[in-house]
Amino acid sequence: MRYFVNLDPSPSAEPIVVDLTELPSGALDVTVGSKRVAVDVVSVGNGPARPISVCVEGRMVDLTTEGQPPEIGAIASGHRSYVRVESERQRAAAAAKKVGGGASDKIVKSPMPGRVIRLLVAAKDEIVAGQTLCVIEAMKMENEVKAKAAGSVADVHVVEGATVEANGKLFTLA
């Protein structure tokens, strides 16, 4: 399966192409860009956090993921990052939805359940791609929610101190 991985939230960022094939033995055949990479993945627990241990080119990383694709949070070595991971199928489905209209791309949703601890924009504010809109606290860590595109804030659906669910509506952009 081919995946497109974006580590940068700006809309002009080029995704990294990752081809992943599970072999009959259960091993993974992984190519990143045009380079074959030795990867071994082992699940080390159950539950919604999905902890795994990953060996990439001989280097071990314990990784926990959260959220639902394509927006995924990853915690490795105590650092939290957000990445966008789309399969070819997800990309095709998203492209088909955009043809029909796509008001959903104007909605900014919470990537995880948590508490809004800071709102950094208000209704009618102009924003740029990559700008932090708010900060959500989850599992005692502060997580920035950033704009994916430039525009303006049409509506703010939360207040500071509010508890939000994963995929809960935070902002509507114009």
C-alpha cells in the first residue's frame, strides 16, 4: 500500500511517499521515496493509545499514536508531533468529496480529547497557514492546533477551559 506522509502542516508541503508491503512471513518491505528501509514493528500493548516498538535501520523507537487517520498524533521519546498520513484510497476519497463542495475543509476539529487551555484567535481574525489557533491539554501535555490554510476565523465554537472530544468542532474558517 502506498502512503503519503506530511510532517509539515503547510498546504504547500510535499508529502513523503512510503510504500509498505506486508510479506507472507509477516515482515515488512518498506520503501521511503526511492530508498529501501529496514523496518520491524512490534505491538507492545493494547488499548486506544496503540503502543508499538519500531526498529528503523537498527535504531529502536517506542511509539504511541493517537487520533484517527489522516490526522495522527505520535509520541516518541517524550515528544509529541502531529502528522498527516493518507493512503492512496483515502486521498482518492478526499479528492472525490472536494469535487462535490467541501464545507468540511473549513472546519477545524480537535485532534484528540482534552481541555482548551488557550484560545489564540477570535472571530473575524485573519490567519496564515501554520498559525497556532489554540492549545489543548491532553495527558498533561500541551498540544497546539494549527491552521492548515490562510483565511479568516468565521466562528469560534469553544471557550477556554472547555472540554472537547476527539474530532470536536473548534473553529469555522472563511
